[in-house]
Amino acid sequence: MLGYVTIEKNELKVREFDMYQAYYCGICKSIGRRFGQLPRMTLSYDSVFLALVLAGLSEETDIVLQEHCITHHIKKKPVVFGNEALDYAADVMVILAYHKFLDDWKDEQSKVGLLGKSALSGAYGKLQKMHPEICHKVEHSLTDLSELERENSGKLDLVADTFADIMETLFIGYDPAAGSAQVLGQLGRHLGKWIYTIDALDDYEKDIEAGHYNPLIFRENKLEGIGDLLYNYLAEASNAYDLLQIKKNKGIIDNIIFMGLRVRTDVILRERTELNEQSV
């Protein structure tokens, strides 16, 4: 996940925003406690969505403590603790961050990529032992994705679907035997298609200038119909989400699914339209 799966803050109640932040801080603390301080620098708010959805399937009350943290030395902040779903989301965040750095190093010989993958290699080694099947599936899907990128594939649906394989794996991986696993997988899959496509659209001009791969550059119809695709992915993700029995923090998750993702889509589509008009 790449920083796109976030809340629409103005539509959240104060207590809901506080809980959202408490989950974020809880994931950060979980990473630091189990993998050290450096991996905490990779944290993004996308992981909060995964933690909220997985934890929301349980009726267990969230344990929230007041804690100091690495960025707030004086004033204590609310932090969620003792939550297995939160720990799993932290694991997922580190897995994705490691592969992002590794990919940047392989593709661009990026110094940041080299430093990042080196900093996370120990944590990733632990995660390979903790989640061997998940790591194997993610690595396999990323190999397929890299092959499509090397071919300069313009088949957006195929490339996005390959990335969606990763998201489906991660959403199912928390509890593959659970009755909700199939629905979670569909939520992850459609969300994955949206993430890959919105990222490609967001980076379109930058990738052209830098000579980086972007499926939209090689797509036969370029950006035509891209808005319809994005909103369709969101509709499918919403349909899957509606099938889940969310027992807590539903207001926050609803905000992300029905407002945060749509607003992000609207903003990026509008920015793309404005750039196109300026270039004419």
C-alpha cells in the first residue's frame, strides 16, 4: 500500500480520529518492539486500514494506553496494544516496505533503496520465518509483476491484477481458515487494483519525464476511461466490504471506504485533467 488508503478527516468524529491515531501509533510501537527502531520509519497510514478491518471482525474491546513515543517525548499519546490484527498489519507494512526498497534498488540502483533494504533485511528474515507462505506468495507475485514491467506491458488490467494478487494474499493471510477470508480476499483484490491504477495515474507525468515504467504510458488508450475503471474498483471493494460483519470502529472504516478513497480518486483525476488542459 502506497499512501492512498486514508481517512477523510473532516468527516470523522473527534473520538474516531483519536482511535485512528491510536491504531497508527500502536502499529508503530509493534514494529519497534519486535523489529527495532529503523523499520518504524517505513510506517504509513495504509496499514491502519488493514488493522482496523481485521480487528473489526472481533468483538474484543480495544486496549488503549497513554504512552510516550519516538516523536512525542513530552505529551503522552493514546496507543492501541494487545491486538493481534494490529501486529499482523505491522508485519505486512514491513514486508511491503522491504520489497519496495528492494525493487527501487534493482530497477534504479537507488541509494535509498539500498539503504532501506539493508536496514530491513533482518526484520524481513524474521518475517519469512513467521509468515513463510505469505512471503513466498508475495515474492512470486512481485516476480510476475517485474516481468510485466520489463516487457513494458500496456495491459493495465493484467498488471493491476498481478498487484492485486499480493493484496488478496495479505488480506486473507491473517486467518485463512476464517469464514470471512474469501470476502476479505475480494476486498483486498479490488483495493489492490485501485491502488495500482491510482498510483500509475498519479505518477504518469513524473514517470514519462524520468523514463520509468508506467502501464498507462504503453496502454493503447492511454488515460481514456481511467476514471470509470477507478470508480468501478471502488464499487467492487465497497460491495465486498458490505458483506463483512464489522463489530467495532465501523465509523472509521466506513469513512475510509466510502469517503477517503473516493476523495483521493477525485483529487488525482482533477489534477490530471488540469495538467492535460495546461499541456494543450
